[in-house]
Amino acid sequence: MAGDTFTRLSLTMPRALLKRLDALVRRKGYANRSRAVADLVEAGLVAHEARRGQEPIAGTITLVYDHHKRDLQARLTDIQHDHEGLVIAVMHVHLDHHHCMEVIAVRGRSARIHRLADALATVKGVQHAKLTVTTTRKEQKQ
């Protein structure tokens, strides 16, 4: 939002929702409601745009799996290679004797990222998978 001009607007909302917003403002340490509302709107727009298909997004795909499953790690690696250009980094963590977590940093068009996340999530032996997305915009908060 660097360089943006600001426009004042008025919002009407139920009193109970306003109380929840004020609690969020205090809990997160926002300077004012406006910044909190702007962040919430931005998060909603990012999520909406990420589902549209062609928007550039960045994010992480988090996988938890049993590393004793035969050929599982090789299959996960093959899928990442099959989606060339999307994976920018991978972190592998040993959770316990049987379970590993991989956090795969990704960047690219939304539809391609979603296809990669789905392909990884459906590999036999993957116990949990979650795609988290954010925008690739260069804007700065005010």
C-alpha cells in the first residue's frame, strides 16, 4: 500500500462484531481499527484471488507423513520435480521416530500451485497436508 492515497469510509456492523474487532485490535496491538480492518480485507482478497486460478501467489505446502512408508519420500520428490519452477525451498523436519514434516515454499500461478498441493496431499502415506497462500505483491503496509 506504499504510495496509496487513503479514502475514509464508514462501516456499519452489529455491536457484537465490533466488540470482537476491538478485542482483536487490542490483542494484536494495532494502532487503530482502520489498520485491522484493512488487514482483514486484504487477507480476504488474497484468499479469494488465490482461488481464481491465474493470480500469482506464494505460500507453503505443509506435509506430515510416516517416513517408513515405502517409496513415499521418492514419490514426493518426483511430484515436486514434475511441477518445475514452483518449488523455491524445502525444509524437512523429523517430528518423531516415524513422522516427518516437510514445509515446501512455493511461488507461481494459483492453479498450478493448487495442482501441486493436491498431488502431494493425495500420495498414499501423507497423513496431513495444508496449503497456505499469501500475495506476491510488493506493497508495504502503512
